[in-house]
Amino acid sequence: MMKLMDTQPWLDDDQQELWQALLTVVIALPAALDRQLQREAGISNFEYGVLARLSMADEATMRLSDLARVCDSTLPRLSKVMDRFEARDWVVRRPDPGDGRYTLATLTGAGRQKLAESAPEHVAQVKRLVFDPLSAAQRRHLGTALTRIAATVRRELEGG
């Protein structure tokens, strides 16, 4: 009797094990980070990421379209976050003086303060969940593998 796996393009056992582990990380890790950030700082992991990306930009300013791209977000989702951030005085938005079709977001002093207050526990959680269980060699290998996967996924999302 022929096994179903002999005729179908299923994942082999090693691939299935890796795929299930990756699904756990992709689904459970953001939930764990969200839970910690909501409890400690009253923000989501996504919101923390937006604040962090803005803080790393030149003059803490980015076009919303670029910020959405680096945060793996849609513009509508990011716009809702920007509405909340503006209401809390964490960002200001203004037209891009170089090209009025774009909107710039700038992290304010209050936004920097929120990030600084949120960072210690968040970074500790990231280290605990992601980096501490791995050796230096495992981190390097994981970094190489994830960079390749992320590039492939981004190309797919961009239609390529």
C-alpha cells in the first residue's frame, strides 16, 4: 500500500518539526511580548516597535510610508497608531516639505521618554525569550537563516 506522503508534496519529518517550532515563535512570541508590554507600559509590541524605529531614524523622523514598510505594517494600521501617539503627544505629523504627497512623523520628547521607560523590561523579556536559550553560534546561524527567510517573504509581499 502506497503511503500518502509518497505521492503528495508534504513536509518531511524534519521540515514539519521546524515548521511547527517556527509557527510557535511567530504566533506565541509576539503574544508574550504584547502581554509584557501591555502590563508594564500600556502599549503593544507593535507600538513599541514603531517608537523604536522612529527613535533610530535621522532626527527621529520618517515618512509614514517608510515607517510602515520597516514595521511590516499597512499604512491604515500605522495611521491608527499615529492617531493614538499624537493624542498622547508621542509623535507629531506634518507634510514632507520635500514632497507634499508624503507625511512625516517625528518622535517627540514625550515619545522618547515613553520608549526609554518601556525599554528595560521589554529588552529583558526579549533576551529571556529569544537570546538566552541560544549559544553565540546558534544566534549567528539563526540570524543568517531568518535574514534569508525575511528577504524572501518581503519579496513575495512586494509582488516579486
